[in-house]
Amino acid sequence: MGSISRYIFRTTFGAFLIVLVSLTALIWVTQALRDFDLMTNQGQTILVFVGITGMIIPLLILVIAPIALLIAVAHVLNKLSTDSEIIVMNAAGMSPWLLFRAFLSVAVVVSILVMAISAYFAPKGLRMLRDWLTEVRADVVSNLVQPGRFANIENGVTLRIRERRSNGQLAGIFLDDQRDPAQRVTMIADVGELLDDANGTFLILQNGMVQRFEAKEHDPKMVVFDRYAFDLSQFAGGARAVKYSIRERYLWQLMFPDPKDQLYIEQPNQFRAELHDRLVAPVYPLAFAVIAFAYLGAPRTNRQSRTLSMLGAIGGVALLRLIGFASTVFGAAMPWMLSLQYVAFALAFGGGLFVIRRGLVLEPPAFIANWLAALTERVTRRVATQ
């Protein structure tokens, strides 16, 4: 790699890292704010909050990295063109293909990064997120229930205590269970305590009342009890099997699934669609780099607009990504559609490499350029008169 190629590589890769970190941080913050109740409503620390929400960062990078590369390549090419460096390189005998090799090297590095994240790090992060959320839910019983506060320990289950005594007993217990749409169960007890044994975790209530309100009945049924056990095993931590979703499976688990896996037995087509989506993920950075350079990499004069070429590159990338998304979504029901993304990649690579090799300048037809120029002039004139 010559000095010019190293310069382009450093500039492009640096721009890629800046865009990647900026977009990932921005999207992570917007996603993390949705789970802010982990820290506020459930009493978790800021470290737990950041740790849990940070598990989605590999998945965000998997989606954002190809887009960040496209922005970086377009930025560097626009900078080289604005400074007339592309024209000087071309006049010195450097072909567009040699110039493209530096951008291709960056795309290969990004592709390797995406491959590693797609195969291992993204599923690993999602698995850790699920496991950690299970542990946080376990803390609901022992730590999160604060005196005087209504704690939502599960969708439809609310628990409140008046005080926590020094001997471990809970006093003034209110428990509302609305998980079953057919009936609502409300419990009130003077005291209670947690019991952990081989059978699970239970909240032992003493001297209280159970009120059951069935949806088809007008009046509730009330039962007074001296002692009542409410099962908290499903909310508490413990040794229980965690069922990971298809997106949480590693790449090799998708390629060689366990024939006895219940989820695979129920949704084999979803496994196939997810596998193909993981396999093509590393190809997007390469394809985006080819499309961007095909539209923006050729030397141009000042009279040749780069704006329309930029719009063409964005449109080509958007079309390729849309075909891939549709192929994955509909490919679960119609397996033949999974091949569409491979056809689209072949056309993008073949057409883009042909344009780069020949040093062609991709421009829209003259009538489109004239129409856009006239439209821009009318809009500018109307804005100026207002």
C-alpha cells in the first residue's frame, strides 16, 4: 500500500470510527431512556442501568457499521473532489481502480468486524441482557420492594409493604395480581416473610384476606386466611432453564441446530431466514463501498454536479438494503425469496466494479438534471418573493 493509499485508508477509517461512535451513542441513549425505570422505579444503581442497556451496543453496531462506512466513504470522496485531489491523482496516471483499493481495504476491515459481531458478539450481548434482566427481576423480591412504594415486579403484579422489620418480616402487605384476564386477585396481610426451599421461593402471608374478582361475576369473593403462600419462584432467581430466541443464537447454532430443539421444531423457516441474514451481514460494507465509489469516485469537472450522484448512491444503497430486509422477512414463509438478496448483491458488485474499472461517470439523464434544476430555481424564486 503506497503513501496515497495509506493516507486515504487512515482518513476513511478515522471518519468511519467517528461516525460509528457518534451514531451508536445517539441511538443507544434513545433506547436506554426507555428502560430508565430500572434505575428510578425499581431502585437499581446507575452501573446496573448502564450495564444492562449497554448489552445492545453490539447489535446497534451491527446495523450502524455499514451506514457509517457509507458516510465515511462519501465524505472522503467529496473532500478529495473538493480539494481537486482526485483530478490531480487521475492526471498523474492513478486509475480509479487503484484509488478504490484503499477504500476497499477499509471495507474489508469493517466487514470482518461485522462478521465477528454477527456470529458471536451480538447474540452474546443479547444473551447476557436476558440473563441480567432475570437477575434484576430476582432482586425484586429481596431488595427492590421498598417500604411505602408500589413496586411493579411483573406485568400485572404489584406489591407494596408498609415496613421491613429487623427480623426480616414484612409488615402491611398489599399484593395485586392482574395477570389472568379472567380474574383479579388482591391480597392483604398483616405480616409476611420470604421462604426459600427446594420447591422454590414463596411469600408466606399471615392474618390476611384474599379477594378474587372474576370477570363474569358482579361481586368479588373474599376469603379470610391465617396463613397463605404466594409463589414467587417465577419472579425470583434460581436454577431454571433460559430459552433463548432465534436472534440470541450463535451463528453455528443456526447452521447446525439441535434437531431436538423445541424452537427449531416449531420455527425451522425462521432459523433459515435468520441464518441467511447473518451470512449476508458482512457483505453489506463491501457492497456499500462499491456503490458509493461507483457514483462518487470518478474525477469530475466543476460543472458536473456531485449532488445528484450522491443521491444516486444513497438510493442504490437504500434499495439494496430494502431488498435484503424484504428477502429476510418474506423468506421465512417463501424460502425462494432468500435468493433475491444474493442476486441483488451480485448485480451491485458486478455493475459497480464494471463502472470503477472503466472509470465511468454515473450521471442522471439530461432531462432529469434539467427538471431538478428548474424545480430548484422555482422553489428558490418563490422563497425569495415571500
